[in-house]
Amino acid sequence: MNSKAKKVALTGMLCALAFALVVAIRIPVVLFLKYEAKDIIIAIGGFMFGPLTSVIVSLIVSFIEMITISDTGYIGFIMNIVSTCSFVTVASYIYKKKHDISGAIIGLICGVLTGTAAMIAWNYFLTPIYMKIPRDAVTQMLIPTFLPFNLAKHSINAGIILLIYKPIVIGLRKANLLVK
């Protein structure tokens, strides 16, 4: 199997694994906010193949989630894409430029910060529409609710990525599914 076919097959597997994690690990935290571990798989795809792959996987998984198990509709779809892409594309872009452990750590820290900041902004704009509440009420929830939730979610995912990325890549290389 050529490397392009392997990449397509692995990208499909990443989509399936990320969606399986959404179904298996969906922990309600506060309001409509749920911890999901799919960003772990999507970031691993970005680390292996670059930021574009993470965007593609994010779009596919978020769409499948929207039409199957989500109760947040198109707003949840948009928020999922923004949250995931702002976290994983930044992390995988930096890792692609500095392909070592320090690049991974710097990328993930920047991804955590970017993802958290993006979600503060998007919650400010979309939560009043979704929850049908005044923007002032949302503004009062930004720091005590949305900030810690997103910071914790992205930080947990970043920590797990640091723990499992290397063993996964080593396993894929030994199975001759990933080119060095």
C-alpha cells in the first residue's frame, strides 16, 4: 500500500476513533458544556500528518456528531469545530515546525491558550443565541464558567497527548503503517 493510501486509511481510522471517544467519554460539566476526549485523537492526527489533517478530521467528526448524538445542532457543530481547530491546528503547526518534545510541549501550551481564548470569544457571541439569554448574562459567565472549563478541557487533552503520542507513533511505525 502506498503512503498516500496509508494516510487516507489512517485519517479514516482517526475519524472513527475520535467519534468513538465522543460516544464513550462525554462528561457533562456545567450548563451545556461537556468534556470530550476527541481532541486527543484529532491532535495526534495533526502531529502525524499536519494541521490540515486535524481540520479535516475535526470537520468530519463534528458533522457526524451533529447528525447523530448532539442536542446542540448547528451551533454545537460550529463550536466543536472552533474549539478543536483552535487547539489542535496551533499545536500541530508548531510541532510540524519544531519536531521534537519541546515543539510538542510549546505547541500544546499555545494550543491550550488559543483554544481557551477562542472559546471565550465564541461563547460570548453564540451562547446568547443558543441559550436564548441576554449577552450580559453570558458576559458574567465568561470568567467563572467558560474560562476554567475550556482551560481544564484543553489542558487535560494536552497532557494525555504528551503521554500517548510517542507510543502510538512507534506502534504505527512498527506495523509499517506510518512512514518515518
